[in-house]
Amino acid sequence: MDEQSCPRCKTTSYRNKSLKLLVNVCGHKLCQTCVDVLFTRPSAACPLCNTPLRRSDFRVQQYEDASVEREVDIRKKIVKIFNKREEDFKTLLEYNDYLEEVETIIFNLANKTDVDETKKKIELYKRENEKIIRKNNSKISQEEAMLKASLESEKLNFEENRKRLLAEERDVEKQKRKEKESLINDLIYANAPAEEVIARHLHVKRQQEQDEQERKSFFFSEKNKYKNVIHANQAIIEAPLYEYKAVHMDWKGPTPPADAQIQNDGYLKHIRSANPAEKAGGYSESLACKRALQEAFDCLLI
């Protein structure tokens, strides 16, 4: 793997193990020190390509390839403008054409192809779709906020469950320690044989385990009753039983031969036999032959 280096001060990751490279929209990387020196003001020009840059737009480099970093930045900006969704189009074909156009714009900007014409197209689109862009960005922000809240809730629940499990483990260990101390004290101070003391402790422990099992059984039975009540209150929809009907194929041409006819009439004479691996995947030479015949006969009489 090539070592990381700053193109301005020539510092490398070999000489400086704590080297942190930052990138901006132009795709050129600079180390943290050079960024702090060059961008004493909020904005300045890139020392390599003179592109006007903002200090706040610099971020830590995630990919070794600078072109990938550049495309990621461009994509983030473009999708904030071209943010229409499938429901904004009448057909799926129109939506797919729209997505293809977006990818073409990103490709042109990332590879510096027809940049001026592409930027004009972007500005024209922004003027013509200003309301839709603003509405969809607001919707996206709300969805991101809901997702963030959901993730925070899951994280909180996970932490609470973890703490509860740790507390339960501590309680179990504490209970075991108390039982062990109680058994030792009884063996030392009780005026009874050791076998009797141990039997009495085992009986108490079994009784506690039985009580715990009954408590859990009661809990799950009540939970199942609640589920049954919910299912009982749900409306039952009656409908006729499903009846299978074979698919009728109108070939618009001669009917292809059946499987048995393909096997017996010499259709497979010049077709390579399927190997065991292909047969295991469901492939057979008769299947390929029949498909080829279907494609050859289809629509001959239109």
C-alpha cells in the first residue's frame, strides 16, 4: 500500500505517524497543518488547482483514491438538488431515466467532462424545481431525524437491557454467595449431622427454583392469553379456496415440442450434456433445448 503524503509540505505517514489528511470538493488532499496555515480565513484557494474552497468543507480522507473522495463529495451535493422520488413520476421508466440523468451529471463533474454545460443544466433544474427540491429536502430531514431518534432509542434500550442483565448476574452471584455462607454456618453451628444440613439446603434451593419456574410459567401464560384475546377480536375474512389453473401460452407460432418428445426424437443429439454441478443447480440439456425452440418458434405467425 502506498504511504500517505501531503502534496504541499511533502510530509509522509512514514515520518509522521499521526498524519491526518483532509480533502475538499476539488479532490486534492492536504494535511491538517497545511489546512490550518492556508485557511486562516474562512475561505481560500486550493494550492494545487486554485479552486475556491471553504475551511468548513474539509473532512478527513476516507479513501486512498482521491478521485473516489471527489465523487463522494459531488454525489452528496447533487442528490440534495436532484432529490425527486419514484412517487414524483408517472411511470417507473420516467423515474429510471431521471436516475440515469443524475448519474450522467455526477460522472461529468467527477471526470471534468462538459463541466460548463453540466453546471448550466444543474442551475436550470434548480430554478425550475425549486419548490420540489425544498419540499423533498424537508421530507428527507424529517426521515433522517426519525431514523436518528429510532437509533438512539434502540441504543438506549440496549444499554438498559445490558445494565439489567449485569444487575441480574450480580444478584445471582450474591445469592450464591449467601447460600454458600449459610450452608457453611449451618455446618459449623447446627446441632445436626452434615448430611441432614446439606439435604435441608438442597430442599430449600429446589423449592426456590420451583417457585421461580411457576412464576415464569404464569407470566408466559398470561402473555399468551393476551395474544389470544387480540387474535379473537380480529375479524375473520372468508374467501373461496385457491384453485390452481395452468398458464395458457399463446405462442403466435408452432407449439414447441413437449419434454418427452425432446428426449425421444433426437433433439438433444448435438447438445452438450449437463455436468453434475449444473444438474444440481436445476439445469438440464432438455431445458436449454426447449427454451431455444420456444424462442425460435415464437411469433412466427403474427
